[in-house]
Amino acid sequence: MRENRKFTAEAKVSILREHLQNNISVSELSKQYDIHPNLIMNWRKQLFEGALETFSGKHKDAIGYGERKLADMENELTHKDKIISKLTEEILIVKKKVSGKSSVGLGWRPI
């Protein structure tokens, strides 16, 4: 049983370049590289689908969306950290008022 090989992006582009620029048939390339012809055809399909995104500008929009989403998530995390910090402070104040003691008598010790 033959093990599945992984092809790098560079290898895929190189094989597709041979096919498209040098007019080498898919069947010849599949024999040369010991690859099933359908795999080469799938790579070619992916290449042209990616080209549509590149030329239409959707790729840039997707990157911008990802960056905006990451910034929003970082802001939300910072906001939650501030809320947790404030609540922790309020809990300590209430515990001190209830016990009438410092934090040493509350069952925990600061690090």
C-alpha cells in the first residue's frame, strides 16, 4: 500500500507551471511525478479559484476582516480583564468589611 505524500506549495506550483507554461500534459506529469492525474487537476482548479479571489480583491477584504476581528477580540479580552480586576477588588473590600480584619485572616495569603 502506497503512503500518501505531501506536496509543498512550491512543488505544486512547479508542477502546474510545467503543465501551463510548457504545455506538458497532465498524463505525462502524473507519470513523471507518480501522481494521480486527478490530483493535478484539483491543484489547477484551486489555482484558478484562488486567482479569482486575488484579482477581485476579496483576498484583501478577507485579510482586513481577520485583522479587525482579532483587534475586536483583543479589545473584548482587555475589557473583561478590567472587569475581573475591579470585581476582585470589590470582593476584597467586602471581605475586609465583613471580617473587620486584613486579608491575612481571610483564609488565603498574598503571594
